[in-house]
Amino acid sequence: MRQRLSTDQLYRKMNRLMREKKLYLKKDLTRADVAREAMTNRTYISRALKGRGLNFAQFVNAYRVEHALELLFEKENAGLSREDIAEMSGFSCADAMNRHIKKSAGSTACALRERVNGD
């Protein structure tokens, strides 16, 4: 019989899976997908996130924002459009990416890119 993970252990496992497998890059990622990878079920995924004050979308979008910002700040990506960055980060569109970046970083993707690159 498999031992059940505590919500803290499951949360750490989910974070490890997101970092190592980059699950957040899948545009239509679901709780069921993460549950399958973590060998648990959707209910336990929700509980682990709720214990941190997060819902599934917030959890996934935090990783997508981090990835998008990394891409935006790399000089070799200067020619990529917002749409390219959004697609490469798992967002459905550039507007969704901008909304989430602005919410977490306080500024739009373009404004951040200009500030960093001095454009």
C-alpha cells in the first residue's frame, strides 16, 4: 500500500515536478495532469494548494510568469515578440501573460523589457 503524503510533502513534490518537468509549459495543463504526475488525485492537489492560499491557476501561472520574465530578460531573446514569449511560457495569449506579469511584477512585459534592456 502506498503511503499518503502530507499536504506539505505533496506541495514540495508538485513544485519539484513543475521545476524539473516544466509542466507549466503545457497550455491546457489541468489538476488531473499534475495529479497523475504526482501519483495522487485532484482533491489532494487542491488541498495542498489551498493550504498555501493558492488555487491551481495561481500556482501554475506563477511558474509561467517566472519563465516569461527569464525569457524577456535574456538578450538573445530581444527579437521575440510578446506573443512568442507567451507561447513559450505556456500562456494562452500575450494579453493573459501581460495581465499575470503586471499583477506579480507591477509592470507590463514590454515595460519591464525596456527598463532592463534600456530601449
